[in-house]
Amino acid sequence: MSNAPEGLYYSEAHAWLQLEDGNTARIGITDFAQQALGDVMHVELPDLAQVVAAGEQVVLVESVKTASDVPSPVSGIVVAVNEALRKTPELLNTSPYGNGWIYRIRLSNKGDLPDLLDAGAYLSTCAE
């Protein structure tokens, strides 16, 4: 059974988003996603100051099973990346909602947030 903490936003593409202040959010992949991928071997991080649109592919996660693009759940500018993933990509497996975050983004459109799911709705989509 997948874990989806309350208080986060979720995309149907299996990314999570945690608002950190009014305009900045931390983004990663969900527990469901990391389980489906299997052992993560490499993460291609976005560039700092990269402008992204909601739905745009910004991260590539390579595992022993497959490679998967991760679309951004919101529009904005990348303000930080998790450099630890360069040396320890398996953090996506061991701590998807903690040390395995992928990047931080400064939101350019808070209107993207209502398009995302809460934990209950996200888990319902995973069960289908």
C-alpha cells in the first residue's frame, strides 16, 4: 500500500508538492511512483533558474526497470535542486517525502494548485 501524507498536493503523474511559504514549494515523486520504478539509479535534475510550465517534463528518473519523465505539477522558476540526489539517487526510494525531494520552485501561477489532488483523492487514483 502506498503512503501519501496529508497536507501535500499531488499530481496524477505521481509528483507531490509541499508549499513552504506563499510562493515557494518543494517537489518530489510519490511513494507510489518510487515503488513502481524500483531501485533508482540516476536522477537528471532541472537547471537552476529554469522556467517551467505545469505539465512540462523537467526531471528524468532512471531505475533498474525503466526511465521515467516527471512533469512539473505547477508553473514557476526552479530556485533549488537536491544536490544529494546526484550521489545518492536512492533517496527517492528510501525517503520520497523527506530527503528525497527533487527541486524547489517559485510558483508563477497559484491557479495551478486547484488542479492538484489531496491525499485521499490521489490514493483513490492509485487504486484504480
